[in-house]
Amino acid sequence: MMEKGTGIVVTTTRSPMQLMMGPSVATATGDQEQEGNKPTFLRTAETFLRLLPIGLCVTALVLMLKNSEENDNGSVSYTDLGAFRYLVHANGICAGYSLLSAVLVAVPRPTISRAWTFFFLDQALTYIVLSAGASSMEVVFLAENGDTATVWSSACGSFGQFCHKVTASVAITFVALVCYVILSLISSYKLFSKYDVPASSTSDATETHHIAPAFRG
């Protein structure tokens, strides 16, 4: 603060990051630091929903990895079809990310960068698991029912055990998908209810506020 002419000039210095994020970010961060130390229903539910897919994805992964059958009609394995290999990889990624994210959520350190990271990764995992489950389900449907247009007969009549394990793996994957759909909603709510969208442009780092003259004459 300094005297200038007949008035008083007060100079407030703010960092460019503070100007870009806006005043609501600092307020939200302060509120979250107070709330972060208290266990809430939302955080408990989120932690549970992140732990549950670990068991689901590992189960679906193991079912598919050990799924092969050989009989008089030939042999079949999950490696014979790209959709099933994709399902194995997707479940592995899902299990690893679920474990890492559950650990991070259990340690409350709310920041805007962390909220955006969870938002993007939860969305990405949801679409990965969805695409893997959908492509595998299509293959299972064709194996069960065949395709008369292409003269493709049903394969599950000859490899019933293989088809049953594939169906179970796909079903478990879709249960994990439901968890991630809910997690995507939770991460979206936590991000957009507590933080503003960053400003597209910044002003000067120094803001000057003029106060009416205190003395005249």
C-alpha cells in the first residue's frame, strides 16, 4: 500500500495460476481439505466401487486365460479370437487401475488436477471395458446361434464348455462395467460441483484497486 497524490493505491499481487483458476478454486480447495479428513458416504461408496472391479476383472481374466477345449471336433482357445484377447487385456488394465485408484481415493488429497485426472481416466476405462465386453458378446452370440446368411453353423454345440466359460467371463465384465459407469458419474459430480472450468485467458498478474481519497485540501 502507498500514498499517491490525493488518494491511496492498494496493490494486490496474484499469481497467474490463481488468475486462471479463479477465486472459486481456492475456496473449493479449502472446503475440501476440511471435508477430506472426515469419512463421507460418497467417499466410502467410491472406494467400494473401485475395489469391487478388482475381484470382478481378475475373475473374468482368469476364466478366459484358462479357457480352452479339445475334443474329436478339434480344439479351441481364447487366443484364436481377437475379441477374447482384447477382453483379457481390458480386464487386466481394469484390475490394475482399480487397485491404484482405490489406494489414491483412500488417501484424501483433493486438488483440481487430481479431480480432472480421475474424471478422464474413469471415462476412458468405462469405454475400454464397454468395447471389450460388446465385441466379445457379439462373438459369443455368433458362436451360440451361428449365421445362416454366411452359412456359419453354431460352434457351441461342439465346444459347449468353452462357450459357457466365455459367457461367464463376459457377464462378469459387464458387472465391472456397471461399477465404472457409476464411478464416472461420481467423478463427474466431484469435479463439476466443486470446481469451475479454468478461464480461457488471463489478465495481468497485478491488480490495482483505487480507494476514494481519504484526505482533501
